[in-house]
Amino acid sequence: MPTYSFQFFVSGENAKHVEAIERLKKLGDSCLAGDYELEVVDVTQSPEIARETGVLATPTLIKTAPAPRARILGDFCNCGGLLQQLGVAKPQKPHHTLVFLDVVNE
């Protein structure tokens, strides 16, 4: 079982979501040495999962393991600080700006 587990909630399939998924996979492969699982949930296909998880907006990325859970809402066009925001990586000297709407630790 992988050390890290993420759920990525999207609404329908479009080019931006496909690009974001590819960026997240590339980030997981390079920064987490592939020791992760990424579940993509289309809320139009599986609204019950979104309701159970409390997802109200897309795109939303949730780190489900290890604890504590964390979520980021917004555009993942710059993944530079994404792992730091999720509590996965130690803070480094900032060199990128991460655009996000909200971070909620659960």
C-alpha cells in the first residue's frame, strides 16, 4: 500500500482537468518516488462520493493519507508548493507562487 493517498475531484472531463491530472502524477512520481495513489473522482459521475467527502467545489485535491487530511481547492497550474501546502514536503525557500482558493486541514 502506498504511503500517500490523494483524491482529486473534477467536474466532467476537459483539457484543464487532464493537464492537472498529468501534473499531479508527474509531481507524485518525481517528489514522492511514485509512493502514492491518486484517485480521480468526477463529481458528475459520482456525486455521492463528493457529498460523503464534503466536496463543494472543483477542482479539489484531498490528501487522505497519511494524517492529517488536507484539501486544496483551485487551479493547479503551478505545482511548486502543492506538496508543502498539503503537509507532505518540508518548507523550502519559496521560488514559485501557488495559486489556490482555500486550504482546509481536517
